[in-house]
Amino acid sequence: MEEQALNAEALRSEVAALRARLHEAEMRGSMLRDLIDCVPGAVWESWFVEDPSRGRVGYVSRQIRDITGYTQEEWLAQPNLWSDLAHPEDRDYVRAGNQILEQNGRSVLRFRWVRRDGGVLWIEAQTVCVREDDGRMVGLRGIILDVTAAVRADQERADALLQQEALRAKEATLLELSTPLIPVSETVMVMPLVGDIDPARAQRAITVLLDGMARSGASVAILDITGVPQVDAEVADALVRAARSVALLGAEPMLTGIRPEVAQTLVSMGIDLSGIGTHSTLQTGIARAMRRARTR
């Protein structure tokens, strides 16, 4: 009788210890679930015996429904749901990524999934292999992140850069068109300026003019400002610098399109135009240049 009592007491102690361990395990499980719920993505694992393609999802966190529209139960019941959701255009990429995973033991893939409602989202799948001590792969673990917003932001930045490049190219083209250098003859070059002239355009005009004169060997360069609506101190200085630069190359500079108000501006500013031919119209300037060319 005493022995039975001792056995019963030992059994009660063992049961109490088992209950304590079970309670501790339940607490740890609850803490782990709470921790996983804080992850900004779906945590999952899949187990298989021989072929990874025949693996079945053994666990997936509740976030998977928010990402794909499919419940945890559907993921556990459909072994091929992972590949079935891949966008048709991305399936070859996913298959290639799976091969890399088997070779390297881990992979990070970005591709598109098709949600239950037909919407398309970008995911980042970070996956690692689970192996036995002998190196045999028996499972996979990973996390799925919805990176649609990040991908769209990257695409918007890339589009913005392309637009900026296109705009710069257009501006360069317009700048080039705004400072054309036209050969009237073998010895006479004309640069008709139209529109407002800012410092950048003025410098561009000087560069184009000097390069063109040096290449052509022309003896007369005509800067026509008929189409320049306003000539202030900055514009006048740029025009004179361009003309002086032409003279340094040994060619004759001319300014045409000098309207009365422009002449008054130049005089009031005390700008020295000595050595620079001036004419009221482009036609008279060209005629003068051609006559001089014939007499040389």
C-alpha cells in the first residue's frame, strides 16, 4: 500500500512537471507567434523528402493573406501555389532563381505575383535551405516581402532620370539651334541670334563662333542681333567679347541688326566698338562683307 502511494506521488510529480513544460512550451509558442506577427512580411517554411518541387508548405504566417489574398489554410493545402502565383513573364526567372538557391543555399529574388483579386504586386522572396548534418536538403525557410511601393518608387526615379536626360538633350539641341553658324560664302560666316540672351547662351555663341571660324578659315564673322529683343549691359558685353575674340583669330567681326535704341544703349554704356563693323541690317552687312572679300 505504501509502495502504491509512493508510485502515485511520483506519477503526480511527473505529470506536474510535464504540465509545467507544456505550459512553458505554449508560452514560448505564443511569444514566437507574436514575434512573427511583428515581421513586415510573411514567414514560411516548407519540408520535403527528396524533391524540393514536391515540398509542401508546413507553416506560413497570417500576413500571407494580406499579401496574396489567399488564406493560411489554402497555402498549406496547395503545394504549388507559390509557383502558380508567379506572373507568367517572371516564371523563367523564378525557375532560374530556384536553381541558384539549390546551389548556394540561399537566394533573394524580386518578381511579380498575381493576387487572388487579379492585382499584380512585386515581392521580394528571401529564402534559405534547411539541410541535414550530411548536407542533404530537407526544407526551405524564408520571408516574403511586399516591395511593390519600393519597386514603383525606383521606377519613378528611373523615369525621372530619363526625363531629365531627355530634357538636357532637348535643351542642348535648342541651345545649338539658338546659336547657328551659317556659311554665306567660303569667307563669310553669319550667326543670327534670336530671342533673349543669357550668360550660358552667350558663352555658347562665343564657343560655336570661334570653333566655326577656326575650322572654316573664314575672314569675316557677322553677328546679327535683329531678333534679340533687348540689349542690356550683359548682352552688350557678351557681343563685344565675341567680336573681340573673332578679331584675335585674324578675322573681321561685324555686328548687324543695330536698331536705333540698341545704338543708344551701346553709346550710353560707353562700349568701345572700334574695329567692329556695325550695320543696321543683316543684308547690308553681308553685302559689305562680300565686297570686301572680292577686293582681297
